[in-house]
Amino acid sequence: MAEQGKSSRIRATGRRRRPPGKGRRAARIAAWSAAGVVLVGGCGVGYAYYTLNGNIDSVDINAALGGDSRPQDVDDGSMDILVLGSDSRAGANGDYGRDEGAARSDTAMIVHLYEGHKKASVVSVPRDTIVQRPDCKAADGSTVSGQRHAMFNTAFEAGGPACAVKTVEGMSGIRMDHFMQVDFTGFKKLIDDLGGVEVTTTRPIEDKSSHLDLAAGTHTLNGEQSLGLVRTRKGVGDGSDLGRIQLQQAFMKAFIEQATSVGVFGNPKKLWDLADTATKTITPDSELDGVKELSDFAGSLKDLGPDDVHMVTLPVQYDPADPDRVIPLEKQTAQVWQALRADRPIPASATKDAATGHAADVVR
């Protein structure tokens, strides 16, 4: 019998077929951003529907990669999504550095939704991780040769979203059902539309590179401050990308809590602002390239709260040959991928002896 995988059940809606739930009237568009989980609302008719659909750009990952060389599409009720935050400096993002004509994946998260979509695991991949990057197609159609020892974030630079997905699938042996890319500037506006996100810092954070200056205490961060927090690395822990990932994961928890408790569904203007910004901020794969598809996908996440999301960093160690790079811990990394392939929780032993960045308690 021909392969019947997850995507065959997801179809164009991005989720498995099942009766619609009561919470679907005001569905939340869900996208995991450079800082974490983006949960906002938006669905409309007529002009609103047309406008929001027109905001969405997408990429056809399936067409770019084909199916023959990809991992098996296992139909176990789970879903896997690669979420990237791009560090492109084009356009309004030029405030964060010079536009050099290329972008890398500044933030990378593999989101595994367990069967039933009531729990999730998020695996953050440090951008400086040394991986084997496969051959990829560049934007002009030429082939970019792979590398045995390449930084993970060069995959996006070399061949865009499809190359990033191909690299992750090669690392993990897990087929990505979906892809989402999140933009710097849109992320800031999304936070502002939401009304900010409350976090508590246990000590001052000052990082000139990310334009962040926070005293110890509780803060409601606006969009600019939130972006500064999730981009901070020199102001926390050991100054590595691992410390920044820990800030991102703490921010994720706070963001989910804010998004699920802010009560936007009773405020039509806030609902519209959030939906308008969100659909301009994300670039999904072609199976999630419409308001209905995103809404249906988000409807399957309506029971997912901050306590239901388990976040880990890919188990790595500092590269003895270059302390600015990290290399995966083979045994522990295998435990992570084996757990997700089996749709089981990631065991605590998977992160034992892994480098951390020493910033876990800075933000809560």
C-alpha cells in the first residue's frame, strides 16, 4: 500500500480530520516566533478575510524537497513544525545591522505536538551548532554543495526554508509537517498589539548589541524590549547563544500565558490588529497559507497552555576546537530524536551533562 503519512491526513487544513470543536468560532492563529509561541486571533468574512489572506506569503516545502529522500511520514497523530526567526537585515530590520543580502536562521525551534495536541515539546537548536548540511537548491536554482562541518544557521542562508527543513530532517530523522518563518519587525508589532508581555528579571540585564537595559524586577515589555530580550546573549550567563536560548524559552512561557489570558476575543479592534499583524509577520509553508488553514490549525491548539509545553535545548557541548561553536552530544541527542519519533516525552537524561549557557534563572 502506498505510504499514508501525517501529511495525507493533514491535507490543506494543516491538521488531522476530526469534528470541529466549540472553540473554533474565534480561532487563534498560532506561530512559534523568534522568541517563542505566537498565539493570536483572527478570522473574518468578506473584506477582512480577503485582506488577511492577502497578507500571507508562503513557501512550498513539499515541492522543493519532493518525497523520495525525506524521512517516513508516520501517521501517529503527532505533528512536527520547524519554526525559524530570520536575522535578515533587509527593510525595517536594518535597525539591527547592515543588510548584506542574505539571511540566516537567528532562532530555530522544532515544535513537536503530541497526539491530541494537548501537550508539546520544543527543541531549540543553537544557531552555532556544527552539523552536516546537505546539498541544497539556491534561490536561482543552482545547487549549493553540502558541508560536513557547517554551522546550522548557514542552511537557511544557503538554500532558504527548504534547505533548513532538509538539514533538520537529516539531523533528526523526523519529517517536518510544517514550516513557519517569523520576521523581526512584525514580532515587535505583534507584542505591542498584544499589550506587552510581563516578565520578571532576577538581576539587571544590559546588552548594547540588543539595545536592552532592564533593572531587576517585574516588567511589562513592549515589542522593542521583547525583541531585545530574545536577542540578548552578551548580557546574560556565559555570553553564548545557549544563554540566549534560555531567555527565549522563558519568554515563550510568558508569551503563551499573556496570549491566552488577554481576552482579545471580546475586543474586535484588538482581534483585528493582532490578526492583521500576525498574518504579515509569518511566512508559513503552502499547506498553511490561508486564514482558514491557519485558523483550523490554531483551533487544534486551543487546549495548549504554558504548563503543557516542555522546552529543551538540543544537547550540545562547546567545541574544543572553537569555543564559539557547539557540537551535539551524540548519545543525548539520539535520545531526543528517538523520543519525538515515538511521540513520547523527552527524558531528563537527554539533557544530562549538556552545556547550558548558565542563564536559566535570569528571567521567569
